[in-house]
Amino acid sequence: MMKDQEMSSAQLEAKKRARNLTTRRILSQSYLWFLIVLLYAPIVLIIFFSFTRSKVLGNWTGFTFGLYENLFSGYDRVAQVQVNPDMYQALLYTLIIAVIAATFATLLGTLAAIGIYNMRQRSRRAIQLLNSVPMINPDILTGISLFLLFVFLGISRGLTTVIIAHVVFCTPYVVLSVMPRLTKMNPNIYEAALDLGATPFQALRKVMMPELWPGMLSGFILSITLSIDDFGVTFFTKGSSGLNTLSTFIYADARKGGLTPELRPLFSLIFLTMLVLLIIINWRAARQAKKLKG
């Protein structure tokens, strides 16, 4: 009798644990999906309303590729007017700044990561802490600091100062992307290359760079994304010469009372491009990991 009671109590306890686990799993998954919906719902709305000609986001006037045609032709055949030329100029400056800043940030960040990795443990921790500070700082603080620096040095603000500013705030992210590759790399291969007759530059280019390439590529793409996304730093360092990136153009356009409708297909294409790049990078990384395991 006692054994039956003990078995029944144990079964009840097991059922309670199973219910608790199921409840926790449902709550955690619901919370995760809630966050995903919260993050991606605005992007889905922009993509959805990029297939209608309505000037106001949220007003559906019928399915059409008209905004995409306007974006690529630069002319609205329905309204018989040109699409805002400032948008194309802002897009061009955004791409130029992003590519140049990401290239320099990747080179500087990779060299900095190698230098940090070769430091003593205490010095390495201190420098890594300092490297994390710009990433934690609000953009507005970085933008104002660089603005005051350029004013103090007497440098006229424009395209050059924006590129310098973007290199400054992108470089720490490249360091963060390259450091894990350095920790996984065999520390003796560089010295082995030197022993075999390679110069330091040859050992860096032919031995270390191929090992660090995935981290460098991740840092490069992250830098491009951060550069395209930035507003605060660009706003304080672009000066008054009429230079605009997409973020500052959108800010100025919104202050006029509305957004250019062709921005919706442009945002959709940028998002899909970044999504495809991310999928390709993750696919290649998974493929390389399988090769290493095999």
C-alpha cells in the first residue's frame, strides 16, 4: 500500500514537472516570437506598401510595381515629375562613405586586433576594455566629440570628415569580429613562416590573412551596415555644404511633411540585399565548419 502511494506521488510530481517544463517552453517561445514580430513588423510593412503608389504609408491604393519603376527610371510617369534627385545623391554618398569607411576600418581593425592579441594578458584586457567604450557610447556623444575635435583642429567638415568619423566608430567592431579568429588560430604559424624565409609582410598577407578572412569579412559587412544606418555621427560631421546620406536625407525629408514614396522600395531592396549576404556568409561558414569536422 505504501509503495503504491509513493509511486502515485512520484508520478504526480513527474507530471507537475512536465507541465512546468511545457509551460516554460511555451512562454519562452511566445516571448521569442513576440520579439521577432516586434522587430520585423515595420520592415514587412515597408516592403508590403512598396507595392502601391500611395504617398502615405498605410494607404493601400492597389498592387503595382510603379514605385520600383520610378526608383530605377528616376521619373514618375503617372505624376509626370522627376523623382527627388537629392535621394539619389544621398544614396550615392551613402554607398561611397560606407565602402571607403568599411575598407579602412577593416584594415585598421585587423592590424589592431593582431597587435592586441600579441600583448600581455593584462595589457590585452585593458585595451579590449578601451575598445569596447566606443561601442557602448551613444552615437550622439561620439558625433559631438568628433565635431568638437574637427572644430578645434580647424578642419572644414564635409565628405572627408564623415569618412574619418565612420572609420573611427566602425573600427572597434572589426576588432571584435577578428579577435575570435585569432584565438582559434595556431599561434605558431606566423613564426613558422618567418623561420621558412618569409618576410613579416609576406607572413601577414599569405599566412595570417587567409586564417582571419572570415572575421575580416564579417567586420567589413558589419561596418557597411553600421555606416549606412548611422545618423548621429554623420549629422554632426557633415557640415553645411549640402552633403547628405540616406539617414540625414530622410530626417530632412520628414521635416518637410512626408517621406518620398520611392524610399519604400529602396529600403526593401537594401534589406533584401543585406539578408541575402547574411545567408550566404552563414552558409559558407557552416560549410567550412563541416569541412573542418570531416
